[in-house]
Amino acid sequence: MPAPSPAQRVLVVEDLEDTRASLQELLQMSLGLEVDTAEDGAAGLALLRTKPYSLVITDLRMPKVGGMKLIEAIQGEKIPVTIIVTTGHGNVKDAVEAMRMGVYDFMTKPPDPQHLQLIVQRALRERTLRDEVAALRRELGDRHAFQNVLSRSPKMYDMFELIGNIAETSSTVLIRGETGSGKEQVARAIHQASTAIRPGEFVAVNCGALNENLLESELFGHEKGSYTGADRKRIGRFELAHKGTLFLDEIGDVPMSMQIKLLRVLQERRFERVGGTEPIEVDVRVVAATHQDMEKLVKDGKFREDLYYRLNVVRIDLPPLRERVEDIPVLVSHFCEKFARINQKAPTVSPEAMAMLTKCAWPGNVRQLENAIERACVTARDGVIRTKDLPPEVGRKAEGGKNPFQVDLTRKLPDQLAELVAAFEERYIRRALKRSRGHVGKCAKITGLSRRSITDKIAQYKIDKAQFKGGE
């Protein structure tokens, strides 16, 4: 059996000097380890706080600070070290209790030298594996995380670079992406990257969840008595976000009358509370987000063109999860950590389950993936997520079933219907273009739409007509 690496350091905590010295000599001579000693738990904890150790061998019964107190301190401070306890024959009950606290193993005194060597070797090998996993996770975080946004997709790296470029500016940003793709997380990344010049708060408002009156009060605040029920002054979100970031989610749902007021604030950087006359000046970076086609809203007269251009100074197009499949393992690992059971290791994912996850179309994007992993962490047994632990909809999508859309009650029905209609419409247009060999006029006759509509939808879905020129 190969000896552990001599780079690994062991700490022996024992109040009896002869026992302490014999354990030190045995581990140094037989396994070539670097071994330090301490006469009680307090001295041992002081060494653990100053040096990295792979293994602690501690007695349980010691004067001053005993082994149990030392174990509790190690766990409380989350010191990455494996623990083995030694105890007299009459104190096995205490050793069993220590095992329940997460101790690797225990031995009765005096320990058999060969048995001691075997246990220490096994413990150090396991410690090495755990340290390597921790190091890989840190490397993964460093390489694939930007301001808490996880990705290893080249498309996302381009977005990270853009965020870095705008961090030291006050430019307004418009984030466009499908529902559940992580638009708020990107907005928070912009805020965090800008904290050097914008130390204020990140304040979020869901514009689609409020009617016109509530939205105005939410954004600008109101004075006491400004309307029925206004029994006290309210500070609006613009004021709360002063020197920080105001995130306006679902900006496409803002009523036309509110769009005028919002445009004025963006132009003048001042406003009055509802029912007030005193102008309030603010310095806020506005980040807006939408899943809608803003150009179409402008064209249909549902969104002011001047406000759209005021918001669209810097535009970020967030790709859906199906276009960055390489991110799925990274996100799955993150969600497994997030939803791990209390005091238990994060579950792993079987190769078959990971294959199913990467083949799924994820119409609900990152939010749907998060929900799927949360469910799987609840149902998984033995610390492994298998295909049976995944929601049925994931398997149907991976298999190309007839119903690829998940019913997600955490999202509004209009949003899910819009995704369903858009997905079907795109497939229909592509099929018609294939039948017509890319001819717009013939495609229009097949679909019953006008040539102009077909041209608009080709642009909307970014369809390359040239791929259909060769026929069916």
C-alpha cells in the first residue's frame, strides 16, 4: 500500500506526553508524515488556525479544552481537516457520539500500530480527494463565473466583456431574452461590476405586475394624503436606487401614459413624488429588460420610439439555454450545491441523467432547469440524481415527445402561451420555406400570410432562406 504524500501534515492532540511522542514518532517513521503535537484542544485549535493540516488525531478526554470542544470548534469554523479520535475502553460511547458529529473514525487506546497506519492512510487518501474536488470547484468558479453569473459559453463570454466595458459608465442598458433566461441575474452582474463608481443599491421593479397607478407610486413615491389610503409619505424606487442601479423588468408592459413620465426622468434625471411639487434629482443607472420584440411594439404604436432609443443605449441579447448547452453541467453543479440537504454533501448526477439534461430544449430556460434540479435533490437517494429523479417533461423533451412544453405554475399563462405559439410558428414557417424552396411568395400562399408578414417573420426568427434553395 503506497504511503501518503510527505507534503501532508498531521496534528496529534494528546494530553499525555509519552502517548503524544509515541504517536508522533510512529507516523513520522512509518509513513513519512510531517507531524505536529499539542497538549490540549486549545493549543490544537491555535495551530489549526495558523497552519493547514490534512488530519487531526485527538484524544477526547483532556483537561482544559477536550476533544469534543475541539471538534465543535473545527466544524464551527469550517476548517478543512479530517478528524480521528482516540479514547479509553470505558469511553466508547463518547467516541460514537463523535462519529455522529462527522468524525472519520475512532480508535481505543493504546492503538495497534498497524491498524493506526491503515486508518491514517485511508483518511489521508480521502482527504486528498476532497481537497482536489474543492480545488476544482474553486477553479470552476474562477473560470466560469462573472459577477455570480455562471457560464462557459463563448456567447456569454462576449456578454461578460461588454459588461466590463460599460461598468465605469452611466449608460442605460436594455437586456433582451426569453422568460427565465436570467435577465435579472445579468442586471445584478452589471450592478456589481459598477460598484466602484456606483456604490448605491440594486433596486428591482417588475413593471408587468403593477397597474398604472401602483407603478407610478412604486417608481416615484408619493406624499402623504396624495390619494385615498396614502396615510404616509412613501419613498419611490428611483430614490432608493440613487447612486446605484434601477432594474425595470418587463419594460414592454409599461402603459403609454407612464412611458411619458419615465422618458422625462431619463432625460432630466429629476421627478416629483405623486402629490408633490418639489423636484427630486437622482443619479441612477437604469437597466431595463424584456422578453418581447420591442421593435414590433414600437411599430404597432404600443411603445414610444423615443423611450425605446433612450433605453436601448447598450443592448444585451441574452441567449436562451438551448443555445448554450455547455452551460448546463456548470449550472447543474451549482444548483446541486444550492439545494443540497442540510448537513449533507451535494448530490452528484449520473451520466445518463446528465445526458438527458443536456438534450432537453429547456423552453423555461435557467429557471426551469433550477426547478428540475431542486425537485431532483428532494427525490434523489444515496446522493445520486438519476433519470427517474428528473421531472417527466425533461425526459419527453429529450426524447422529442409530442408535448415538449412544461406546465410551470410559477410563470404566467400568457408567457407560456406566447412561447408555445412562437415555437410552433417558427417550425411552421421553416417547413413552408422548405416546401417552397425558400421562395417568399410561394411560402406566403402556403401559410395564408402576406409576403410582408413572411419577410418580417424570417427576420424575427433569424431564418436563412438560402438553406432552403436546394428543395425539400
